Amino acid sequence: MSYNPTLASENAFAFLTGAKSAGNNNATPDTMEPANTGWLTLPGSATGGLALAGSVLLRGIVSSTLPCQCRVGDSNSSSNFWEQANLKVVRSGTTDGTGAEVSDDEIILQREDATIKIQMLERYTSLNYQGPSFDATYPRFLAWRMG
Amino acid sequence: MTYQPTAALNFGNMGCAKFTFTGTPTLNNPLTPVLVGSSTSFTPTISSNDIQLPAGEYVLRFYGAITRTSTSANILYQWREVGGSLLGKVGATNREIAPGTYVESLDSADARLELTSAGSVQIEMTQVDAGVTLDTSNTHAIIWRVPV
């Protein structure tokens, strides 16, 4: 008989925060709760991704410290537009407020036995939109282990 | 020999519940939850401002909505385990994360919680600007649970 007790009562949810690399390179989370979640492996390097064991549903947001208009998603499946988020951050100033619409659509994706890397996929460049520059304070992803 | 180990994963037993909220947003105070509906396997109860939960593993999401008298008026909110600390990450209606630097909508307050015995959570206002009224039609929360 084969029995692996370490599998018993494994968590079904995980909470992911942070960003592996500041700037506009890699917004993949670098911290998770519980830290010993066996079905997730955090990026090992600044350019690495989040490895998923089995089927996992992820949904959450990234955050930018610079004004930006961009699309953000899994760089490994950048053709899947329906999984991407549109991030718009506008600079605040003395005249901002009225009409300063901001948005940060959720990234929602499902992968199985894959490595995902949350990155900027396309951006609008102008003097007013220098970003994104991913920050590590506000991003959060919820992960559901699907089976 | 018959041997049935604890299931490696209880995802198939997942349940969820939806809530709406009432109250006046006040700094460091909770809103009052109203249970809208829940799975048959997960029936949380309400006591005053507390959502009472049985033992389990939870994902909590709260979306705040407001009406304003000023375009810069917002609220921030975060889950709290009653008698414990704030949980997860703060959520907000549009706000300045760093005044004068940039603005971004954080939307939902998100958290994960594991309770080995029954416990309670609240949604707490961590910042309330003047002139804000809760939009009770759109303020809501969803809590997912799997047994531990």
C-alpha cells in the first residue's frame, strides 16, 4: 500500500502578494499564504514565473507607481485577450480629481501544470504615461486549487 | 482492510455565501452585514456586525460602493478577524495611494483565513473621507469556504 500523508488536508486556497521585480518587468507575486502551499512555487529569480501544480484559478490585480495605460497578463499566453487586465493609472495633482477615471481590471486566468508570469503586454507611451512601474505593496491574487 | 485517509483536497466540498451591507462608513468601525444567501454546506450567521463562521478555510472578498459629495472622497476597507488583526489587503473606492503621486482603484478587500474552530470576521473602514454615503445597492461581499 502506498500512502503519502503529506497530502492530507492540503490547503485549497492561497493568497498571493508582492511583485517579483519592481519596474515594468515582472509583476508575478513573490509572497504567498500559507507559505508552504505545495501546489504553488514562487518565482526563483527576478525573471521567473509562478509554477502551478495541477489546475489552479488565479484572480487579482497588480499595481503601478507610475501613471500608465497598459494591458497586463500572463506573458506565456499573451494571445488570450480575455484573460488580460487593463491597467490605467493617472497622475494626481492639484487639478486632478474631476474626470480622473482610473481602473484596474482583474487578471483572471486558469492554468494546469504551468508556469505563469504576470507582465505588461502592451502599453501606451507618452509623456503622461511613463509606467507601468509595478509596486509590491498593493497587488494581491487569490488562488483556488481546482482539483 | 479498508482505509480512508483524509481527502487531500476538499475543493469538492466548497461552499459560498453572499452578503450586502448597511451602515454609515466610520473610521475604524465595521459595516453591518446582511446575509443574502449561501450554499447548503456553508451557512454563516450574523451577530451585530460580525459574520460568524464555522471552522474552515476561507477566501473573503468585499467590494465597497459609495456616493460622493466630492470627487476626491473615498473609503478604504479591510477584513478583520474579530478579536484579531486585519487580514489580507486593503480595498478602496478610487483613491490616492500616495497623495499627489498617483491614483488607482484597488476595488476589493481580499483575504484568506483558516479557522481551526469557529470564529468571526468584520469588514472595517480604515479610511473614510468626508461626504461619503454607503451605496447599499452595490456594496457586497462573497465568502468561499472549504472544510478543514
